[in-house]
Amino acid sequence: MKWTLSQLQKYRNKDFPIDETIRVDEIIETDPSIREVSPMHITGRGDIDSTKVTFHLKIEGHLILPCSRTLVDVKLPINVETTETFLLQGSVYETEEDVNQVKGDVIDVMPIIREILLLEVPMQVFCEDVNIEGAAPQSGKDWEVVHEEEQSKKIDPRLAGLAKFFNENNSSSES
């Protein structure tokens, strides 16, 4: 995903579609917790004008990471949209947005894609599929894994009487 400035200038004020499948296996060396990287499908477009080149990209694929509980392989889907801007003539103008400077006469998007993929790696990944060999059990004798959503819907038995109090209060005020 490298283009020279002369290649890109041919598409000035024209449609510059991007649809490529690339390998980014070198991020495994950067982050050893990543076990495998699928080929990433990059789609989008480029907007080229006289002062800057803006790429609107969508990155799709998956990473294989270890489960934080059991070290079983977990497939993490990647589906990221990003907009990257490259300034062609140094700092022609100051902006608040993140921009990249063009080094030489080549625009290389690969370092940015690698950085985006590394930022997508979560701190912890859990294997939710209990059918996989080696996955953590979800329950046992006198215990079970409790999810936050389930816990927030439960009413604490110590406060169940309080819920009845408000129901009685509402019915007496309506009479």
C-alpha cells in the first residue's frame, strides 16, 4: 500500500478506489500476544488535491489471541474505519486533526495500518465458547460465572420489601 506522489496526482479530483488484501504478519513480532493475523481486506477511497491526500479506509479481518483465563486461541474480529490525511507540502497550515507528513515522494499507509491493528488488541480476551477443548468451564459445584448484565437485572433480596413499599405507595396515591 505504497504510492508515489506522481501516481496519486493522476487521480487529483477524481475517484481513487482502494480494494486490496494485505498481509501484516510483522505485527506478531511487535506484540507477541498475537498468535496469528489473517489477511486484512482494505477497502475505501482516496481524496487527492494539491496540498493533501486523504484516505478513508475500512480494515476487516481477524486476529488470533490467547484467552486470558486458559490460553486457548480466541478469534478477535477486526472491523475498523479510519481517515488518514497526508500533507504534501510540509506544514502549509495548522490543523487540530491528526495528519501525517509525506517523507520523500512516497506515501506508505502500511505503518499506519499496523499501528491501528495494534491499538485494536484488547488488554484481556475471554473465550466464551465452552465447546472448545481447553476452554474455561462456566460453572461447577456451588459456583458459576456471573455476567454483569445478568447481575444488574437481579433484585437484591434484602431490598425486595422496599420495591413492594413503592408499589403500595403508588396504588394508595391513585385512589
